[in-house]
Amino acid sequence: MAGIPGIGGLGLLPNGDGVICAWGGSQKSYGEVWIVPDLASGDPGTPTRIATGLREALGVAVVGNDF
């Protein structure tokens, strides 16, 4: 997860995958949302970016399988 700068929110899906939003932090960078497989296992897989272009993404809510 060292490649995900400025973490602004973290949630866990029922299957143990993590949903992470990155803040972005400046006018020259944008916030992102990442899925990290098996985050809850302590041996996470490679993160996959699923959204970008957000402004100050500072939280994520997981409800069931939705976020």
C-alpha cells in the first residue's frame, strides 16, 4: 500500500478486500479509489485503482457488498 499516497478513508468488504480512498491533496493531483485484495488477511494483494479524478476524497463507507 506504499504506492497509495494520502489515504483518506478505509473500509473492508465482507470478503476481506479493502476499499481505500486517497485524498489527492493538491490542486495538481486528484483523489482515487483503490481495491486491495485480501487486505484483512494481513497479506494483501496488488491494489487496483477503480476511480480517479476525485477532489479531496476523505472517506469511504462499506454497506454489505456496496461502497
